[in-house]
Amino acid sequence: MLKCVRGAKSSSSAHQNSPRPMTGPRWTSPHNPCYHLDGRPRHCMSEFINAAYGVPVNASHSIQGLDRDGNVTALTDLHNPHNLTCWMARRGTERGEWVITIPLGRRFEITYISLQFCQQGEPSDPISISILKSMNYGRTWKPMQHYSSDCQGNFGLPTQTVAQTRHQETEALCSDPRPLQKQRGGMVLAFSTLDGRPSSADFDHSPTLQDWVTATDIRVVFHPIPKVANDKGDEKQGQGSSEDNGGTASVSPVQPFLALSDLQVGGRCKCNGHASKCRRDDTGRAVCVCEHHTAGPDCDVCEDFYFDRPWHRATPTHPNPCIACECNGHSDKCRFSMEVFQQSGRRGGGVCQKCRHHTAGRHCKRYFSLCFSASACHCHPLGAVGHWCNQTSGQCLCREGVTGLRCNRCAPGFKQGRSPLRPCIRKLTVWGVDTEECVSYCQPSQVKVRMNLETYCLKDYVLKVQLRGMERSGPWWQFSILIQTVFRTGSTSQVRKGPHSLWVPDRDLGCGCPALHVGRTYLLIGAEEGERGWGPEESRLVADRSTLALQWREHWRTVHILCKVIVQHFQQLYRHGLLSLRLFISSSKAPPAHVQVGQVSP
């Protein structure tokens, strides 16, 4: 029988038998793998630790408030499977939810989060747990994973263990974790942040996934389970109300018995590949010991004077160290200029400042006397970067889009701008397509569209859709959409309500025909005999320049109802012999505006 005690765990073999990596308070590594033996920089990572070890934990109840009496420290102290200490939820807190919060104190890249229960066997009660993270020290929270025996009923999500698209891989999934992993001391629920994520194999080159695993705080929420009680007094936990042998039933959310022995958060300090050590400073906060001439708590900026190239995260193939400015010993201060960096072919962007020893120029390389200064270059004050030039040719260093010996005119493809920081701006294009070409490419009906019966009834499909995400696929853009209403489809169409993919040609989307934005709801109106129909394959839904994409307005529902009534009216006339077949076909597609329901047109 498991004994829950409130004392601290102590055993000489505890640390050896514990499954957690690096559970001690040590933050430094004996080796520094950030450089090759010959001194060349290389990608490196801080050591893998349990970031929750020894961290004060907050346990609060949605009704009872903060738990001040419970042995909450048992969750993050040294774990000894031979002498378990458990935190148990107080009696009388069956209703409401328990929230456990772990402030990590800095940004970590999380690999896994695990919970060990005090029960030895598989829990018989249904499970409803959420794992959330914060990237801003608890100001906002984002769910990472839901666990439930009824995902649809509790969270409105399908049971799913693998993200279907790249857009979904940074959204919380929901699954039933049972059967739980059985370890010495109790059952374990483990969540891996990258399992089931399509881009996990390319993690070092995926900023999206790098943000996904980044957290400053972790929160675990234990939701109450609906408890069904019938009029005979019997109670059981389930997924909703039911009737038992003719008795009426009622549902009340109840929290199953909760007892935890251990909580781990496995990960590394977020050092962006520029540090192999993460240690606590004088204030007790964990900071990266930055290499590669980087600085900052996450090694996310360059050291002073190392501004010749923009900062980048290190990867296994490119260590991306910060590079010192070339000032030839005549200055110890410089800044980074993106314009200079682009002009140099992305080789260097450092600009030296406060050059000494009668030198001037970007690299403090050119000497001048008191009688001949850098102003002799005659560089344009707005078009040039600085006031120095090549002393042989007189060529000034121009801003982006500016050309000429003195940087005094706009380059081809650019036009005069209004900002002194950008005197020349690129001529207006849409995704590489000139706007004049787009005007002739898009149909005139795309310029201004009015929603009326003729617009509606002449089309083969009319759908109300919500755009949820988009990604490029060759010459196409694939939109993840939710079809909310199917107003009209062809007789052979397979389109139904629910999630679908919408395919849009790259050029059509670039020209804004149709103009689509993720997060908005549209009325899509298209014709199956159009330019591409449902292609590129019959099973794909396509919106191209022949498709109308109108931002949804609620009063359009009445247009659909009116059109349907009018078409039914013409059908009745045809059945009673008051309308010829030819006239019925043309009228059902575009009923005259003067026709009213209940009247026969002369």
C-alpha cells in the first residue's frame, strides 16, 4: 500500500534510480563544445535538465483558491521511487478544477512534460487534463495538449495524435493517453512537444517549431468530469446524462481523486545554439554563457563591435557567429547597416563610427588632412549612406533603390519616395507581378461585384467558408478552410460541410483575384465549367480568377432564401403547364427582377 508522507525524500540511491536527466542543481557542463579543436565555431547546445527541479509550484483550485496546506513541494523535489511523497488534492474540492503552475524563471526549449500519479494501477475514472505554456512569464497562456476520454465533448476537438498540416503543428491536439506508462512508483503521463509534428525533423531550420517549444511557465489543468446521478441515487462518472432503468439522470462535473508524486519539465535553456552552459547569476536567475561573440540572456544579440553581419541562430550546418567590424584599429565602435550589407552582396554590413587618427570611411581606411575632408565626395545627403566615397572613382555608397555616382537618382524599377530614409521605393508589384498586368489578367467582374439574384443563381456552387491557414505547394497555394454552409453545388459535387482544402493558383492570388485573407469568412461563388473547374484534380476545390470571393455579410442569407423560393415558384408553373420547358430552364437560372412570388409574369 502506498504511503503518502509530507517529509522530504532522502536516499543515497535516489538520484541514481531516478529517470530524470540532470536532476541536480548543476547548471554548468565540464566541456564547451561550441568550438572545434582548431578554434572554428560550431553549433552547440546547453545541457539537458529537468527545468522544474526545485522550482516552487503553485496549486490552486477554481473554487477554494490557492492551496497553502498541501505538500506541493513534493512535485518538484528529488524523486525517489522507493520512498514516494505525494501531493493530494484536499477533500471537499471534488467540484471545480485544479491548476498547477510551474514558473521556470527564464525561456526554455521544452522537450517533454511528465506527470507521475501515486496510483499503482491504471485509473478507472475518465481523464480530462490540459497542458498550457506561457512565453511571457504568465501574462498570456496557450494550450499545448489536451488529454481526454471524450475529446469532442470536453474540448470540441477530434481525437488526434499527429498534426495533419504544418499549420496545425503549432496547435493543441487532443488524445486519450491511456494506457498510461507504468514506471516504478506509479503511472506516468508524458507529453512530448515535437511528437506528431511534421517539421520536427527540420527543427533547427523551423522558427515556427522553435517558438512552439519555447516557454517561461508551464501550467497543468485538471478538469472536472461530468458525474451522472439517476433518481435511484446511483452515481457514476461519464460523458453526459443518461437514463438507467427508467430513472431520470442529472449531470454535475466532479473532480476524480487526484494524487501526484512527481512533475518534470525536460528541456534546455534557450541559447539559440550559441552556448553550452546555462548557470545561475548573482540574482539566482539562469543565464546562458554565450559564445560566438553573442550576448543577451538567450544569446540572441551580438556583442558590441561585432556587428558586421546580422545575428542569426546557430544551426548544425551554419554556426553563424557574430563578426567584428573592420575598422583597422582606428575605432572601437560601429553599427550594423542592412543597406550596406545588401550592397556588399551580404558579405558585411558593419559601419565604423568615430574614426580616429585622421581616418574616415566605412572601415576607417581613408586618411584625410584638415584641408581635404570627406565632404569632398559630394554624396547626396539622402541617397547616399554616409558622406564618404571611393577616392579613386568618387563613387558613393548608395541606399537601396538609388544609383548614380553621387547617389542622386532612382534605379530602374524604383520611383521617388516620400521618406528621407527610403528616398526611392520599388514600383508597385503584387508578388512579383506588375499591377498593370494584373488589371488585364483579372476579369472586370472582379473589380466591383454586387450580390444579387443573377450573381447567385447563374453559378454552380455557392459556399460560405472560413479561411484558417495557407501554405505554398508549387505553383499553387493550399488554404485550410472550414465550409460552414453549402448554399448551392453541382449535381456531381462531393463538397460537404466541414474542413476542406481550397487550391488557388499563385498568379491569381498574387493579383488579388480572388483576394483572400486567413482568418476571414467569405462567400465563394464559382462555376464548374469555369477556367479550371474543380481541378487540378477532380477531388480538389479550386478558386481562381473566375471565382467570386466576397467577404461574408449576414443579410446574404435572405438572397439565398429568395432565390430558392423563386426557383420553386417556376417549377410549380412548369408542372401546371403555365411555363414552357425552355423558358423554365432560362428563368430558373436568372429570374427577372420584376417577378414576385405568387404572381405569374405576363
